[in-house]
Amino acid sequence: MQLYKEMVDYSNTYKTVKTQSCIHLLSEAHLLVRAALMDASQLEPGEKTELLEAFKESCGHLGDCYSRLDTQHSHLALPYYKMSGLSMAEVLARVDWTVEDGSQKYEKGLIFYINHSLYEDLDEELSEELAAKVVQMFHVAEPKQLPHILCSPSMKNINPLTAMSYLRKLDSSGFSSILVTLTKATVALKMGDLDMYRNEMKSHPEMKLVCGFILEPRLLIQRRKGQVVPTELAIYLKETQSGLLVASVLGLQKNNKIGIEEADSFFKVLCGKDEDVIPQLLVDFWEAQLVACLPDVVIQELFFKLTSQYIRRLSKRQPPDTTPLRTSEDLINSCSHYGLIYPWVHVLISSDSSADKNYTEDLSKLQAFESAVFALHSGNWCKCGYCLKTQNVKLKMEFGEGSSRGHIS
């Protein structure tokens, strides 16, 4: 330990000099501690604790070197800082923010570390002051990354006025894009400026907005402590543009940015429902999956989910909590998984004076499902793009006795 401390002290003479000597010396000190820890069985508990602290300290010193020096191995700042156990705020506190000659230069290693850390699902929120420094850093070094940086949960405390000013600088610098537009809309929502929000959202067609959400899923969905959390923008879209929200989450799933179970959980949390309660927005999402016919979606699982939901609501005469995005007619016209409804069903529905619009819609969707299953047994399978591509695969649905759940073999 004495030799290690002497080597670290001596390395301080190279701190202000842009040279590899500091890295070489600290690497030797790091290896010295690491070698001692490999033979931990011979150590007393107190000695092992001291060596572990020295190991973390040496990792921090090496992280500082790789983050400050312009070297081809600057990316090593990331693993060394991770091994040091330092938080992002503690790393930023070690940065020299002094401006020389009226300009600030940030080395690649520091940018690499901060960029990757902000992409991780860290349960760390930077202070307003540190968040402002990070925004300034990326404005100078990596301006194209600024919208992604502002979407990180760690940047939650950034002053919205500060964030908006840097985003406007991107516009004036020629970096305007759909991602900048959506980030500006998000910041405007935090500021409470709904006019600015609406102007930003109206500046692009909905399909382009969907593409923007695919580029940066954290505009809608964030993960904290392993849980899916809807953003403020997602909550607002639920109330104002639920169709855009469903289409965007569908786009995320199609591009492998979110899993099936995560998407289901997202809509349940968004709608404030318990695990066993299915909100209408989730039903809308399931119906959208069938219309899109995503390759990685198990069709019979969707059939079972939707059929169960239709039957449950019909049996309890329970209306949906929100207005469905698609009617039975919309689904029949856009998806071959919904078949044509038999004329006698319309006669029965019209003769039931107690049936309201929601009841008749669910009954029509259920009947359309049954028609599609009958067509499947008759050999007239779905004509959508995905099924046409896989027409060489024989799909057969077999229903067990007393069960409504199918099995594809």
C-alpha cells in the first residue's frame, strides 16, 4: 500500500501535462493493487478493505486520465469510472470547468462516458446546475446528441428555459429534425406553454412523428428501477392524440425498441389500471397489432386476449373506459383477421332494445372473429402482407373441447 500511495502521489506531477506518463504510472499502481487482491486469502479483513478502496481509487484516477487526455484509448474512461463506483455527479465534480482563451474544450473520453451513462437506466438525477453543464458540454462537443441527452431520466432537473434555448440554437445551426421538434414539444409541455407545444406537433405529419418516437423511445417510455414509466408527453398524448400514441408504441414494438409484455405494462400504468384490469387503450393496441400483423406477435395469443376481453365486457354489460379507436367496420375493412358479419347477427342486434352502441360493437367484433376462424378452417386465411409472405407455412387452429383458446401448429 505504501508503494501504491507513493506512485499515485508522484503521478500528480503529470496532472496538468497532456502526456501518457500519468496513465503509465497509474496503470502500474492499479496493477499492483489488483495483484494483491488476487491473493486475498492471505489478507486480514482490514487489509482487504483497504486494498478494495485503493482499487476503486485507482480506477477513478485512470478514468480521470482517459477522460482528460486526447488518446486513442479514451473510451476506457467508461469502464474505469464504472469500476470506481463513482456516481455520474461525482465524476462531473472532478471535471475542470475552467474556460481557457474564451472557449471550452471537452475531450472524447469524458463525452463518451457521459453519453453512455445517460443512455443507461440509471436511478440518478443530476442537479439543475450539473444538468446545465452537461447540456453546455454536448452543445459544444456533440450537438446532434443534444435531443437524446435531454430525454434521459437523469436530466429531469434541467431548467426547461435552458433546454429550450439550446434546442433553438440547434434550429438556427441547421440541425433541425423531427427529433428536435419532438424534444421542443416535450420541453414546451413542461413549461406549460400549450400553444408552443401544439405548433411543434403540427409542424410534421403524424407518420413522421411516429418515426421520431422510434428514433428516441424515451420521449414516451422511460425505465426506472426496472419498471416502465410513461413520460409527461405520453400522458398528454393519451388525452389528446391517443391514436398517435398507439401507433407510436406499435412502431417501437415493430422496431424491437419495446417488448410485448413491456408494451402491455406501459398501457396499464399509463391508464392507472391494476394488473388484472384491461384498459380500452390496451385493447386498441392489441387490435392495432392484428391490423399491422407484426411477425413477432403470436397471433393466437392476440386472438385469445381480444376474445376474452370482448366476452368479459359482453357478459358484464361493461362499457369501455374510453372510446375505442376502431369500430368493427374499420377492423373488418383493414384486417382479414376480422371476417364479414353474418346478416342474421345484425337482425338479432337490432331486435335487442337494451343493447347500446358499446355492446353492439363488442358483439360485432366477436362475431367478426368467429367468421375469420371459420374462414381459416375453410382454407381462406388472411391476405395481409405478412401472411402472404409466409403462405408456404401451413397454419391450422385447433380448439380444445370447452376452450376458446387456439393453438397454431
